[in-house]
Amino acid sequence: MLNQVQHDKSLELSPTIKQNNLRPAGRSDESSRMPLTPSRHSDENQSLSMPINLVWHSCMQKSRKAAFTMAEVLITLGIIGIIAAMTLPNLIGNYKMLTYEVAFKKQYALLQNTMNLLTVDNGTNRCYTYFRQGDTSYQFLTDDCSFFEKELIKKLKLLEYDTDLKNKYLKKDEILSSGGEAVNTYCGYDEYVNNAEPYISNDGTVFMFYKQFIIIDINGEKSPNKWGYDVFFLGWSTHNKYIDASSNLMLTDEFCSLIEKGGKFPRTILRNQKLNTEKSWYWQ
């Protein structure tokens, strides 16, 4: 009897036994010790894999939205190539023409300023083309042309230049037949060019002198060696209402000048014009 009472008390005092008595039937002791929730390792694996999957899925969705297909890339590159092929030649051509014009203005100003000093210092100017009062054609006065040529060579520090550069220039008939223009088609351009004496400056500019005419090749042997691009035909003029000569001399293209197709007359460049809008025998 006493043993039974003690056993009953032990049952009351042992929570483990009490809990074991409350287990559902048919479950083993080992399985009863398993936790009701997933294991720690299972939780960690799931907690790691789920964010990775979500991030990967999100990145894939974003990449699908932002990326271009190979076909789209090739089409875009093709369009860019076509546009570049259409615009680059014009841009390069315009840039080259601009450099030619800047170089021509520089050499023109150098010649004009030097001639102004020479005429004032020496009190002479007899080297020009002009209209005499009542005449319908222009006249030449060349008494001092040799003097001015020597003085210009000295002042500009030019050197004699043995070259066949003149053979690279087109003749008048070739220019006119291929779309070129001339201020005066009766001017003896070919004769003047053939007889002109070439000199070269320190910067590579070539000057050719023949009486009152001057040919300027702003870059010498370098291409394109085309009239109205990098080669220009000019002459000294009185430019004073085109009657009897005065002391004023101006380097102009009034009576003799020609350009190849696409080129510019000196007057067009000096006036900062884009088109050859006027090519009369004398400047307006």
C-alpha cells in the first residue's frame, strides 16, 4: 500500500512522465522527441535559397527589360555608319576649305601691306592693270614691276624655288570645260603661269610673279593644287574709279582670275561669302 502511494506521488512530481502519458498512442519515444517545426539546417537552407532565387529572378527580369538583341545592335550600328558616311565627307571638305581660306587671307594681307609700304617709301606705283578714261578695255602699266618683284622677294624673305609645280595646275580650257569659271575668259592665264617665276616662303607658301600678276599657292606641293581652292590668281590694280592711275594699288582678281568647279574667287573669300555671286571685271 505504501509503495503504491509513493509511486503515485512520483508520478505527480515527474513532469516528464506526465507528458509521456499524454503522448498520442502509436508514436515511438524517438519520434516524440523530434521537434514539431523544421530542423535548424532545413531552415537555414530554405532561408538562403529563397532570397537567392528571388534576387536571380529579379535580375533576370531587369536584364530582359534593359538589354538589346544582337539584331537591334547591328541595325543601330548600321544606321550610325550610314549617317557618318553621308556627313563626314562634307564636314571634312568644309573644314579643308576653311583652312585654305584662312591661309589665303593671311598671305593676301602680307602682300598688300608690304606693297603699301613700298609704294609710300619709294613714291612709285607703275605696276598695275587699269581702265583709262574713255577706253572699253583695260590697260597694263609695268614700268616698275621688276622693282616691286625684287622688293617683295626681299621683304618677304622668299627663296628661289626650282619646281615643276606649275605642271600640276589645270589649263584654262580644261577648267572651263569641266565646270570652272573665269572673271575674264580672254585673259592669257596659261601664258602668265608658264612665264611666272616661283619663290617659296618659310611656311611653304609658293608665290609666282609675272609682271603685275601674282599667283599664290598657299601650301606649295601639297594637294589639291586646284584654282580657287589652294591656288589663286591675282594682280595689282589702281582700283580708283578705273580711270587714270593713282598712287593706290590693290591686289585683286578684277581683270584676270579663274577657279575650278567648287572653288572660290579671291573676292568671295575676302568678303566672307559662301557663293561666287559676282565676277565682273572690277570690284563693285
